Amino acid sequence: MTTAVRSFGLSLPDYPWEAMAPYLAKAAEHPGGAVNLSIGTPVDPTPPVIQDALKAAADAPGYPTVHGTPALREAIAGWFARRRGVEGLDPRAVMPTVGSKELVAWLPFLLGLKPGDVVVRPTVAYPTYDIGATFAGATAVAADDLDELDAATRSRVRLVWVNSPGNPTGSVRDAASLKKIVDQAREIGALVASDECYAELGWGEWDLQRGGQAVPSILDPRVAGASHDGLLAVYSLSKQSNLAGYRAAFVAGDAALMANLVNSRKHAGMIVPYPVQEAMRVALGDDTHVLAQKDLYRGRRERLLPALESFGLTLHESAAGLYLWCTAGEATWDTVARLAERGIVVGPGVFYGDAGHGYVRVALTGTDERIDAAVARLA
């Protein structure tokens, strides 16, 4: 007699990017190969000052600390004061994470959310917010304002995700908009977690180096008031410092929440390696490489945008970040196919929720040579 093997594993949706295979193949047929602007992975070198810090810390035989070294946490607090307008952040209310995506995925579970609880995420958003709710057995609901929710749903909200600057839209919430959602969440006893990974990459009115203002943080006193209670800010060095391969990120905010998160992650062994912590510390103290990288992205954006518009695409949002959120007034996959015929691969807006239908996301993360090739093909 044989015994049937039980089925194991979470019932998660298929990873959406698998659907891009035929378009990648079509683009690869173009003379000169594909220009892949579909995924926001950095392509420029990791700055030497950061590589040197990693090498200098390579002799690391002991276990690193989950909470992060005191020097790293002080560097994060100093960065918040210098770059984000958040003075006096307690280094104890800071923790490094293994990239920001793992925290987005695991935060609802680590906070103890359960079936019946609601996680609110932006109406156009990358899928990991929904996956995080699924891991905890909670329900994800799309909304950009808690007033959009009915009373029954609103009463079950435990966590609100904000993503500013947004992926994929590049939208930016000003301080008043952030304060409104913080006030709404505090009124019902919900937490607000703000995914701010593109904050250094503002354009137009948000381009600090061109006379604009800095993108505000959820921890900004104009938003949070005198307390960070119920608030968490998430940031990654992947984009600003080309450290996607290091998995270097951090979370800061509510001190009581942080102590609980540190304890939970100790039990789970969720630790950033010591050499990476040292690389983060050095990266956060050096603004020069961040501004140089932003200049590269600005130049690529200024060349690519008019070429896309000449192809018939209209820009929406895209006030910050590494993406151009565009529509040709047709079905998403029609636009993806037409660009693939030109040898250009872009991200389908349908991957980011129902509100993404008809849009494509075009990344600025191509080398200068690849961006220039895309511009020539669009002409």
C-alpha cells in the first residue's frame, strides 16, 4: 500500500516576469541585440570607496549583530539628519536589513498580523506588498487614501504601506499628503511603513541639485510631528549607490517597534553580514558618489524621454525614481510588443495592479551606450 504525499508550499501567484520571455526573445533578434529597460537593476560600477570598505572588513570570523553595529546605526541617523531633514533620530531605533524587499515581504508577519487583518498598499504598486500580506494570512487592499475604504474594512487595517517616490509610477507625496495618511492611520491605531528607496532621485520640482526641494520622509517632523510612534521608514542603497548585489538596506522609526523587530529577527537569523554593514557605513557618509550617479541617471532620462514621446508615448507622474511611467493609449501588451520589435524591452504596467493597465514602465538603468541605442531605435 502506498501513502499519498501531502502537498506542501504556499499557494502564491506565478512570478509575473516569466511572461516576458517571448518579448525578450523578439527584442534579442534586433541587430545590436536587446536594450533591456524592463527591470531596475543598476548597471554602473559600485563606487571604489564602498568596494574598499567591503574588502577592509573581509576578515569577519564572528557572527555579526542583527541590530547593526553602533557605528552603522549612528551613520544611518546622521544620514537622516543630513539628507532627509530628520534630526535627532535615536540610533537604537534603526536596523539594517538584507535589502529592502525582504523587509517589505516579511514585515506583516513579523508584526504579528493574522487572518482578518488588512494591509493597505498603493493602488499601483509592485507585487511584494501583496505577497507580504499573504505570508501573514492577512488581506491586501489597494488604496491611496484611507477615506477610500468602507467602515468595515477601515476598522481592520493594521498596516498601511506608503511608497514615495513610487515604483512604478514615480509619484511623490508631499509633506501634507504624507501627514494626512499618518493622521488617518494613527486615528484607527494602524502602523504606517514608508518605502522610500528612490528618495535621492527626484526630478523637476523634487530635484534638489537643480533648485527643487528634497523628497520628504515619513519621519520628517512636518509629517510625523514630535513622535515617530507607529511609523517606519524603509530605505535601500541599491539605487543611490549601486549596491543591489550587496543587499544593503535599513529601517528606522518607532523605537518600541524596532526593539520587537530586532528580537524577532534574532530568533530567525535575519542578519546583514558584517562586511556589508561596513560598506553601508562608508556609503552613507559619502554624498559625492550619490550625486555623481544621479547625474548619470538625469542625463539618461533627458535623452530617453523625448525619444519615447516621439514614439507616441505620454509620460505620467514620473517625478522621481528610475522609471518613466508611460502610456500609448492602447493595451499594455500591444505597447510591449511594438517596442520589442524595435529591440527594446520594457516592464508591463499590468504587473503592478489593475490601475496599471495601458501603461508600461521604462527603466533608466541602461548603460549610456544602451540608452543611446534605444534613442536611435525610437527615432
